[in-house]
Amino acid sequence: MRPPQLDLTRLLQPRSVAVAGASPEPTSLGGAVLRNIAGSGFTGPLYLVSPTRTEINGVPCLKSLHDLPHGVDVAVLNVPHKAVREAIGACIERGVGGAVVFAAGFGEAGEEGRREQEEIAAMCRAGGLALLGPNCLGFVNYANGAALSFESLDFQPMAGPPHAAVVAQSGAMASNIRSALLARGARISHVVTTGNEAVVRIDHVIRHLVDEGVGLIAAYVEQIRDPAAFLAAARVAREAGRPILMVHPGASASGRAAALSHTGAMVSDYAAMKTAVEDEGVVLVETMDELFDAAAILYRFPEPTQGRVGVITNSGAVRGLSLDFCEKISLEVAALGRDTADTLRQLLPPQCEISNPLDVGTAGFSDASVFGKTTSAMLADPAVGSVLLAMAGGGPWQQRAKAEAIAPVALTASKPVTVAILGDESPLDPGCVAPLRETGTPLFRSPERALRAFRAVNGRAVAYARAAERTAPPPPAPALSRHGPLPEYEGKALLSAIGIPVPEGALVQDVEAAVAAASRITYPLVMKLQATWLTHKSEVGGVIIGVKDEAALRAGWQRLTDSADRARAGGAIDGILIEEMARPGLELVIGGRNDPDWGAFVVLGLGGVWVEALDAIEMLPAHAGRDQILERLRRMRGAKLLGAFRGQAPRDVEAVADAVMALGTLLRAHPEIKEVDVNPLTVFAEGEGVMALDALFIAD
């Protein structure tokens, strides 16, 4: 069932418009709004409000918003900051459906501004007024001619779908995205700037645009104010097959408060957001260029297509560079099937090596049709999900011939086809650009930009496929024994209950019980202080390893109890955990958290001392399946250590995946678990499993 949605129909699809602060001066904000309304072809009733004028450009003026007829759909409030509250009140009184507020000085301007904004928002919610802004650039609905913005606009014919939409919290970024997409040949239906989002948020706009059938949504988002609502909007878009591309600055900000676990310290708010939105199919990119490039592909090829990339070139150098770059950005190159290889051999001279990337050499010089034919052959391969033609362009006639050979294939392709003609800013022949533009074929000037865009687009296809395979809600899990940090022995009991192996051990409260436990477990042993207040035992001398006999155990008992007396500041200890010494293996860290905004996640990476030295872990949604976890294990930093390395047998990655899935199930079943840190998780040789040597649970 869809969550409730704020109705934006009257705001974004108005049949009648009022402009407060209208002006005949074309360089004023009020004059710019009127110019845009006139230029956009809006045909509905237009009401101008000016306390000092009787008419503007032949349109009569009202003295006040209170003079409006009842039920105007939207009012543009081009009024000073101090007049906004009164104007909002008048709109509510007259039954206006929506309002656009340009004025700044509210939530972005300090505590007093935030208080004013909250009061105005409360007025709007109580009065049923959909407020866009404040501190926004307004919006443009090209489809119905409502250009309620003071930005200088260039209106273009909007014949026929598909349409792209732009939604941004920044007016400047909205303008930038709109201009870039238009330059790439996209047709724009909406540009909406949300500003401070006192009432109307970006998730509301996305839901409205999806319901309106927009083909693609490009978004610039600085703050997601309601994460759950945003994810719900992204889910609606995914289920409707509407791509969302998003730039969200903040990856470099630490966003990490002091945390008790390695997991909490290493997983930023940005990382949680990124994992959650990508899991719903949002294409999250790092730069505006990536947004434009990925949008160019998804505008023409919106259907998610799984598979690896195929590259066709006429240069051995480009072939090598493309391979290197694909490896660098973790974009997998397709292994061509036998049928594809046979077809390519028939198309190319014997000296051409049949591989991917495919270098056609000089074959395309005299016969440009080879580019179209080899593209068709690659597209027919089930392993290929997209094709890039990365070429040295040659002279004008060669450029034209290549484009004319490729364009018809791209026109009918169901998988993405892009063209990269090397040469940076060197001009291309218009006869080359025209057929590519007419067929919607994305054109780049470097293979690297095209390949990076493919990587972003491929991530969406994978997310769509995984969404269809998501598991049901988790079964009941073991109950938690207490709140706050759990001592290690209780954390390990939880791990054992969900199937993650832990060392044989016993919690004891006196030295004689320790001696008795040691006789059952056998030496050598590990001894660890146990207390809820002791989250990092090694920092207070709370761990002794390699205890060989009873004498060493008794001496160790004294050392640990002395350490506890020095460190606990009055806090009691639960006892000392006596455990078997685990055999050597590769140390990983696995963990997870229930984020209050973004949901449940699991993490994995190299463990032990490496977890802090490398500061690099992989983060996945807690419902991640085996294939997704194994894929992350293959690409994590230090992944080579999991294979046959320097005489060591390959590690049991299947057992790691089992442990991560079990931890994810536990987190989903217990939202009160704030953080989990299993460090290290020792991984043994293939088929020999894993063992959790330490565990920290923090529960609310």
C-alpha cells in the first residue's frame, strides 16, 4: 500500500494563477514572472496583485490578496520577508491551493528564521495550503504553461514523450541540470525548486511527477528531510519504472559522532543514505557531469538491462585504456559467447582478434557499416547489457559514415548503446551529430565518461532485479537480555543462537571456577574481563591470550581483577570469560546497525588491526542476499586475501556470507539493536567455516 501523498495538483498543474508583487519592470522579480507566464502560453485566469497599480500590461490589478476570488489554484508570493506571513494568511482565507515563496531569511538564516518558517509551515498545514519554498526559484510546468519562476527561460516545443523532469533544492542547480539536459536533446516537462521545504518536500514532488508519467527525474538534493518518505517515493518510482538520478553532496563530511563500535565509527550518515537509496534503484552519482551522462543514457534507454559492458573500438590504444578503466571503476566487461564470436569472425578480417573490447582495426576505414554490424552482434549476446563504441573519429566524411552506420542500430536497440568519439573539444561534423541526436543515441567525447555512466546505470538494473527477489520479513529471533552495551559473552550467545560459530568458553566469577572451566576447555586459553561498561577491553588490559596452564591462569586472574579495579570507577564486572584459543585464519570484521533514518544495514571488511588502518568497509542493506554479499566480498579492499594467496588455501567465503545474512536477519528482527560489531570474524580455509572471536552489541 502506498503511503499518503501530499496532493500537489493545484500547485504544480494550476488552472488559475495569482501573482502578488507583480510589476511591469522586466528586470524585477515580479516582471520576470509575468514575462515567463506570457511566454509559456498559459491560458488560465491570471490575477495580478499590486497595491500601487491599477493595471499591468493591460491586466487589471487587485489591491490585496484578500480581494482574490475564492479558489485560485496557486499564488506566487513575490513579497518581502516581513510580508510573507500575512500573504500566507490571505491565501488560506481565500482558499488558494498552493503558494510559491521566493523570499529568503527563513530556515537557512538562523534560529529566528527557523522559528518563523515553522510557524508559517504550521499555518499552511492547518489551512491546506501547499507551500513551495521559501527561498526557492519557483517552478515551471512546460506541459501546461505554468512558468511560475523569475529565472530567465527559453521556451521550446514539447511535442511527444518521453519527458524528463528536474527537481532540486537549489535554484542554480535546477537551472544547470535543465540546460544540460536540453542540450543533450531531452524534452523537459517540469523544473521544480523546493528551497527550504517548509511544507512541500522533494519526495512529494517525486511522487507527483511519477503519477504524472514523467519518464526520468534528475534531482539535486542537499538534505533529505524525511528519509522514510523519500525511500517510499523512490520505491514508487522504481515500481513504475521511472529512473531517478541524484546528486547529494556530503560524501566527504565526517558525519560521525563518537561511537562505541568500529561499525558505528566507520559508517557515516552519507554511507547509510547511499546504501538505502541505491537499494531502491536511485542512481546516486558524485558529480554533475555524471548526472548529465547517466541521464543521457536513461532518457533514451529507461528499461533496466542487466549484463556486462561490451566495447567496440578502432584503436588498440583505446582498447587497452578501456580495459584499465573498467577495472578501476569495477565495471565488468562481458565475456562474449561462442555464437557472438563466430558472427564477429564472419564480419571482420582474419587478423582481428575476437575479444571484448573489440578492436576492428582498419576494417571500418573503408566500410563504416562494420560498426553497425558488430554492434548488432554484441547486442544479441545475452551476456552483454550495454555497448560503447569508442572511436577515433577521423575526418568529416568518416565521422558521418560511422554515425550513419550506428544510428539505425541504436534506434531499435533495447539495450543501451552509446558513442564516444575521441577528440575532447575538437568540433564534430554536423552530419555526424545529427543522426545520433535524432535517434537519441548518447554521444560522449571520452570513453571514460561513457563507461562511468554505464556503471551508474548498471547499478540501477541490479537494484531492480534484487528488489524482485527480496525476502519476506525475518522470522522471530532470539530475545535480547538487556539494553545498552551487551558484554561480550551475551553477544556471543546471540551469535551462537543465530548460527555463527564462537569459541568454546565459560563465564566464571572466581578463580576456582576458572580452573574447573579450563579443565573442560583445555589449554591454551584466552581470558577476558566482562562488563557492560567495558566495550574496548584491550585498552584497559582486560585481555590475556595464550594462557598455557593453571599457574598462568591463576596469575592471569589476578592481573585481570587488578585491571578491573583500576578501570571500572565503581562499576561491577560480570566475571571473566574463559575461552579456547582459536586457530589462525584471516581476520574480517562484520557488523551492522539499525539507522533511525535509513533502516538496517550490514557491513564487512578486513578485520583486526586493518579495520582502522584501512578505514574501508562495504555496506549493504540488511536484507542483502548471498549473491550480493559474495559480490561485495570480491570487490572489497584486500579481497585478494580471500583467495589462494602466498601458499594459503582459499578462504571460506560462503561461510562469511552465511554469517552476514544471519546478522542481517537478526538486525531486521530487532530494530532496538543500534549497532553490532564482530571483530574479528576469523575465516578458515574453504569448507572449514568461520568463528567470531569478539562481539559487541549495543541495544536501545
